Amino acid sequence: MTENVIKEGTRIILQKGDDYKSCIVQKDSLIRMAKVRFNLSGLIGTKFGTLLKIENENLVVHSEGQTEIQPMDIQGCSTDRSNKELVESDENQKIKQEEIQQMKDSGMKGEQIVDKLVENSQTFQNKTEFSQDKYIKKKKQKHILLVRVLKPTTRLVFNLFYNRNPADIGYMRVDTYSQILSFANLIPGSNIGIIDTYRGLLVAAALELLGGTGSVIQLIPDNIFLKDCLKYYNLSEESLETHYHYNIENLATLEAEINKDDTLDPMGSSATTSTNVADMECESSDNLVIDDNQSANGNDATKPETEINNRKRKRVERQKKTPEELEAERAQRVKNSIKRKKAQKILLDKDLDGLIISSKFHPTPLLMRMLEFINPSRPVVIYSQHQEPLIDCYMKVKGSGKGVNLQLTETWYREYQVLPQRTHPAVRMTGNGGYLLTFTTADAS
């Protein structure tokens, strides 16, 4: 399949042990990963899933049989030896770090360096078979420079961010992440509303799962586009076209319009809504031009000094651009304006099939306002690093009668090492992965 072949300009994820790095394949481009620098040109023409070895700053396809560390044969392992008499010391290894670096500079292969380290270890022979196997595996991962090239997926992008800095995604854990996507019932053709202030991680996952169908309406605070994670996927143009933005601050205006329409008869309400939306779509281009002129000719005396300076800087930059660049920017602004009107129509028609909230802000005001734009029998999922905000949400929804089957959960999750005669929980693990509030919307009347 041609989509599995890596081409120049393809977004990939490189894996080396538990380290992940995302990059775009460019000819003769150098990147650094795990303190090693290498060229990405060797990836062009290879397939996703290929294991490669770093040699002289170049990537070379490596045989699977030579790379995978085979599990040790535990049959006949002696139980007489013990590690209790071993003392950890730098003197246990005769080869110093300077000598190892000289071996690498001379072109010695990683396998030969590992053999040298084993031969010159004063405690290796006294270790148990399990400790010897662990020692060799650790040295191979350090000195045999192997990376695997992978296609970006929801799980891999999550691991990339979680291993880099869990605070960027609100200390969300992978089990919590998967439950959010499951409870939201994301199926092709769905219209999903998402409030995600953690770098757009859930927005990117929803776009990938919908596959260019339906729509993902991202509610954003103060026109701050939180979509960093989108660039880590190879999303198609069809998928990106289903991504819409809408400012949270404008929800109050829509809510007032809905309440105004409720006072009219059903026929009048439907006609008024459809006519207004049609007018907004047709006039989106004209309104955009008027807004630009108002911004340029407005009274700057009442503006903060920083805003005045920003406007002056933008005017200078605009004067330096060619007519083609200005026309392209204008076309993009018109396109964004039309997409905002489409998102507004979905909200006015209460056509959302679900809601996800994962925000560093208190979720209760956001949730109660968004419930006005969702029909009954739709799933709602709210994530928070702490349980107190979700308790407040629980009480508000329960008291309003706008939700049923409310559940506030925390997942107990442990990672295990599974090896022959060495199965046990991982030594290092997280104690908390956040909390979830899930329920189904209902008609309070």
C-alpha cells in the first residue's frame, strides 16, 4: 500500500525504547533524539514499522533478528547465586567513560562495545541469570542505537505528550483518555462539541476517528486556537475541513437568541432561525471587510498601548506583502468566517451529538451553558484533574434535571511487567490519572 511508504514531507513518530519524537521527513535534515544526532534521508522510501540503526549519523535498515532482544531461556537457571553480596560502585567496571567514547569515535559497533563491557565487569559473573539478562538488555538499549519509524496514531501522540510533560495534558492518563473517547460515542457522521484547553489533544483524536465525516466544533476561549496536536497527525484535507472554531464568549448571544425564539410559535421560530443563518452565511465576506475597516479606522486613543503597537506592526507587515499574499490571507479569513457561521448554525439547531469538556477552567459554567445547545439523549463527558469541580458539576446537573445516569469515576490503573518468573507491578507508576463525570442529557421540562 502506497500510504505505508514514507515520502518527503510525511509526518512520522520515531520510537527509541520509551522515548518518542515527532518530525517531518525532509531530505538531508538532521535531528537529535536521545543525545544522538542523525539524518532523516534514509527514511524516504521505507515503510512504517521499519526498524533502523543509526550508523555515522545515518539511518540504515536493520534486520529484526539482529535487533530484537530475545527473552532468556529460564530452563536450568541456577538459584544458588544472589545479588545481596554485590555492592554498587564505579570501580566494578574497568572500562571508563572516556574509553567508551573512544571506541565509538573509532567506529566500533554497539554489539562489540556491549561485549567489552560484559567482559570487563567485575560483578557480572556473580549476578543472577535474571540480573545478567537485565544488564545486557540495558547496555544494548544504550549503545546499540535503534529506532523504529511509526505512523502517527492517537495512542502514539498521547504517549509523546505524556512522556514529554504530563502537565501539558492535565496529567491525563492513557486509560482516562481512552474512556473519554469511548463515552463520547464518536462514530462517523457525528457532530461533536469539544472544549479542550490541553493543546487540542482530544480535538485531534476526534478528527482522526471521524475520518472526514461529521464535524468537530472546538469552543475556544478569547479566540485562542488550541490545536497544537493537529500538526502531529497526517490528517487529510477532508478531516481538517470538518474542524470548526467558535468563541465561548459568543455563546451568551446564541443563548439569548434561542430564548427569544422560544417565545414565538414553532413555525415562526424555524423560519426566523433559518433566514438569519442564511443571511449570515451570505454576508460573511462583507461583514469581514467591515470589521477590518473598523479595526483600522477605530479610535485608537481608547485602546491600550500594547494593542496600538500591535496594530501598527501588523499594518507595516501588511504593506510589505505582495498582492497575491494579501489576497490569499483575505480568502483564508473569508473561509474561516464562513466556517464560524456553519458552527453557529449547528449550535442554534441543537445538532450536537455529544460534548467533551477537558479544561483547566472550572467546568460548571461551561457545562451549564453548553447544555442549552444539546438535544436530549446525548452523551456528555467532563474531565478534570481534581474531583471537587466535578462534584459541583454533578450537583448542578442533578438539581437541574438536565442529565440522567450521572457517574463520577476514577480509574485504578497499574502497569505490570510480564516476564517469565518476573511478573510484578511496574516500579514507577502514576498515582492518579484524573476524574471523569459522564451522563446522558435529558429534557428537564
